[in-house]
Amino acid sequence: MPTLGEIIRESQIWKSIFRHPAPVDRRNRIVVMLTNFFLHLHPVSIKKQGIALSFTWCMGGVTFFLFLVETVTGVLLMFYYRPTLEWAYNDILALRDVTSLGILREIHRWGAHAMVITVWLHMYRVFLTGSYKPPREFNWVVGVILLLLTLLMSFTGYLLPWDQLAIWAITVGSNMARATPFLGYEGPGNQLLTIDGIDMITNASDARFGLLGARFVGEETLNRFYVLHCVAIPLGVALLLAIHFWRVRKDGGISGPL
Amino acid sequence: MHGLPPYDLFLKQVSGFLGTYYLLLAVMNAVAAFLLWRGERQRELCRVPIVDFPVTPALVWLLVSGFFLLISPLAYSGDEQWMALISLPGSVRSGINWMMNPTAYTLGSLALVAAAFLARRFLVKPWVAWSMLNLSMLLMGMSMTDQNFANIVTKPDNVPIVGLIFLLGFFTWLATYQAVQNDDRAKQGLEPLEKLDSEKVLVWPDLVYTELICMVALTAVLLLWAIALQAPLEEPASAVKTPNPSKAPWYFLGLQEMLVYYDPWMAGVVLPSVIVAGLMAIPYIDFNKQGNGYYTIDQRKFAYIMFQFGFLVLWITLIVMGTFLRGPNWNFFGPFEYWDAHKVEALNNVDLSEYFWVTALQSSRPRAPEGSGELMKFGWALLREIPGIVLVIGYFAMVPPLLVVSSKFFQGLFIRMGFIRYMVLTNLLLMMMLLPIKMLARWTVNLKYFVALPEYLLNF
């Protein structure tokens, strides 16, 4: 009598998904890495040192996992939250107090803070082990851009609850853009961009206006940050993550003493 | 007083947390003691006289555990008199408040990081690190009975930074621990520890299972965190009610702190851009081939010190200061000080041009004659600010060659890096040093701007 497990593993459906036996022997443990879409990110074998937690701190992996957590919880929150002045705050309030699974918002918020910290720790580890040195120089650069995008993702998300903390943090943060050299309304050199005595850089056309979509943090800003937070920046991050991981493999796998 | 809840009520609120906190510390030390006791070799520290009983590290940590177990019920009691025993004495707290100011804080953190670097061989010893952890946890617990301290630290948005401090402490220790071992091995002509584990293992199961366990553990941590602590949500947004202080998100507070010393175009736009560009430049200006793929300090001391200065001293400590020690009107407050919105601090900062023309030359600052054209006005403004302009241009243009001439080390760098890469490196470092230089100038001579051209929105 074959067991239920054997029946399932011998079925056409199972075999169409997993094209080889379970990874219980050496051969199949190699095959699984090559044939599984999600696992093929990894090499088949790796130096023992490269998976030692004392060496890697696992911080890059943790950051990626947090990105996935943020994506899943974020998509679910998007079903509920409406980015308008009328509803934004109330929706968050309802998520906190009455909505089932409103805890998704707490996970999303704390996960975002944690992600900023783990990105820093990942960068810290990569620096301290000198892993940015040749041949991994360019991947470090990609990593720096990812760090920047992580901060921007967190920054744009900060506004969405539309509470006092949100709008004033964004006001303080975006006020800096007003002082951008040449392109800021209060920045040095903006007087140079004048045509026939008409200032090109005004408080309705400068860098800050471009960021906020208005002269102050208002509904246009909420909409702009919402789109940046939910679509534009995550797409950029996803692309760069793919490059980042691909380059880890192409640059010789995880770093180690030569 | 001060609009804070009554002290006994506050103690009742924190007692549950603090009791559990000490209980956890007791468990933590008990586990450490158990692991040491289970370990193979039992090191004997000394013997108790008379009964002739051996004192081992395990016993010491068991005693520490017992100590935390004893003070835990004191914290649970929520009673003012009992809890006074496990609080920092008021005199110590006011002493710390009195000592603390931006100068003492920044120089203090610099001294602390420098001392930790110099004494790293001592500090990486596990028993030293474990004692430091216990002490800092105890200090934190004893501070939590202070209402002002507790208010700032437990503000939901500030909790991650408390975590950040401990995580950074732990990981810096972990990295230094391995670096010191590798450096000792290098002195004996041995290869780094990482090299010993260069045999290959299969990713399935060794790595895949580790990843799975990490994911499960992290999910559990996130869930617990989300259940235990509500995410921050304040009153609905109001464009007319400005909170005081208004703070940027915590990870940008280092930049906001720079606003004290530089105008927004520098602190908010130019310096952040330079930070990003400088980070990207690191692999291209660090030509040192050693220390690739393993922990080491001695083999890349210069890069290590520069990075730690920028990251730990300039980035992290400024964030910590901006979060915990900057209150209403961005005034500085000690960790146990009440955030009084009416605290007044005198600001008598003076521009360099005033020091030059008025103080030193005993004349007045040059001014364009009435009715002169735009170009004339510009020329006069440049003349007025000439000392600062010369200083700034000289700083960026002259310091790099001067370093080559005066220092063997920089001479070596110049020869090995070539002109362009050397200039990029030194100018990035000079950019980084702009902040501490302005800080020092502000603290010592109240300098406001090196170059003050408010008519062109260009203050530096």
C-alpha cells in the first residue's frame, strides 16, 4: 500500500510542479537549487564561512525579507486606506481601533523602521569586511542607491497617516528643498535663473513645489507621496534589488578572504 | 508640576514594564551562567576563603542574575520608597543634566568612540562586553523611573532608536571581536579565521534552512512588536497648529541637527548629496587590497577610522542627540530635564567678516556706496566677505597639497592614488570635516558664518 504522501508525490500534478524527487540526497539537493525559480537565486554550494551568522549578520537577507513583508502588508493596507484629506486619518484611526487585522498597519510601520536600521547594519557589515573592494565596487554603488530609496520610501510613507507627526515631519524635511541651490525659491543662485526680469524660480515652481505638488503640504502632496510610496519607489527598488542580487552572484558570490 | 502626571501614578504605570525588564535581565544572566556551567572548561577565578568554595564565571553571573531577581519585585511594587532604591539619585540626574550640552555631548561621544577603539583589545573580551551590557541595561532601568527620561524614550517613534543603539553596540562588538582575532593571527603570519571555513557545503539544506529559521524568527519578532507596541498616531493633521519641536523622521535628524551650524542649502541639500556621493566613491578611492572579505582593523586603519568617525560619531550620535536631547525650539535638554518650551538660550553669533573688519581691523564692514549698480554691489559684498572666501577656497584648494608636503602618510596616498583620486578623497574628507570645524568655531568663538552673503541667500 503506498502512503498518501507517496501517492501525492507520484501524481502528475506534483511532478509537473517539482520535476525531481525530494531533496533528500546529494544529487537532488543540487537539482532543487537549479530547477526551483525561487531558489535559483542561490548558488548550489557555498563556502561554510559565507553562511556563518557571525560573518554575515544575515542583515541583507533580513532587509530583503522586510521589504517583502512591507510589500505584502502594504498591498493589503491599500485595499483599506484612502489617500484623501477626508479619509486618510480616519482610515488609519479605524485600522488602529476597530478594523479586523488592523495590526497590519503596526507591522507595516514597525517593519519600515526596522528596515531602515537593517539596511544600515547591512552596509556597516559590508564596510567592516571590506566587501566593497574589487570586484564588488559597482554592487556597493547599487547598494548606496538602494539605501537612498529605502529612506525615501520610509519618508514618503511617513506622510500617509496624515496626523500631526506626519505633516510636520514632512514639512520640516521638505523645507530643505526650498533652499536647493539654483532650483530652490530660497536657495543661493536662484536669481540667476531670470529671463527678462521674470523670476523662473518662484515658490510655485521650485524644487520644493515639485516635491510637494503644492506650496505647502496638502492634498496634492498626499496624493503625490502615496503614488511614490506605493508604486514608483518600490518598482525602482525591485529593479535595483534584482540587479543587486544578480551582481552578488556574478561578482563571485558572497565575499571572503581570497 | 510641569503638566506631567503625578509621580506616584507614573511609577504605577512603569512598574509593570520595569519589573518584567529586570526579570528578563535575570533570565538572560541565568542563561549565560547555565551555558558557562555546561561548558567544558571551568575557569576558577578565586576561592572563597574559609569554606574553600571555587568561584567560577558561571557563579558570578548567577549572582548577577540573583541581583536582578531581587530588584524585580521592587520595581513591580510601584511603591515610591521601594523604587527610589532602584532609581538614579536625583543629585546624579541633575548633575548629568548640568554637565550636558551640545559641546560636552559631541566631544564626549567622540572621546567614548576613540577610547573604545584604543581599548578594543580589552573591550572585546566576552566578560567585559557582557558586563558593559548589564551595566548599560541597569543604568537604563534606573533612568526609567525618571519621568522626563521615560517620556522621551518611550515615545513610540523613538523606540526604534533605542533598539538601534543596542544593535549597533552589539554588532560593533561582534565585528571588533573578529577583527582583533584576525589581526592577532596576521601578526603570527596566520590567515584570517574566515579562511579556515573555506570548505564548501550545499546551499540546501545549510543556507536554505538558516534563511527559513531567520524568516520565522523575524516574523515572530515583528508580530510581538506590533502587538506590544502601538504604532505612533497623533492628533489629526492641522496646518495651523505647529508642534514644538517639529522634527523630521528620526533617520534625518542628523541632517536637522546640522541646521544648527549650516543653512538649509548646505545642511539639507549639499551635505546630504556629498554623503551619498562620498559613500558611492568609497570603493574607487580605497585602493588598499588588504582586508577584502574578512574582519580586520590593523590592515585598513585609515579607512576604518574615517568610516567610523563619519558613521558612529557624525551620523549616529547626531541622530541620538536630535531624538532624545533636542526639545522645544531645538534647544538642548539633558536626558533628565523637563522639556520647557520657555527655556531661553542666548544666541549671539558673529560672522567672520565682522570679526575681521570690526574686531581685528577696528574699522567698519565695507558697504557699497548709495545708488551703485548691481555689479558694484556684488563687488563690495565680495570685498566685505573676502576673509571667509579666501579661507574657504584655501581650505579646499590648499589643504590637500599641504598634507602631501607635510605628512609622509598623505604623500604615500598621493603617489599611489594619482592626482584626481587623491583630490577626490581629500575633498570628501574636508567636506566631512566641515561640520566638526563649524561646531568647534561655534562653541569657541560663536562664529555664525564664514561667508555671509544674505543678499544672495548664500551663507556658509
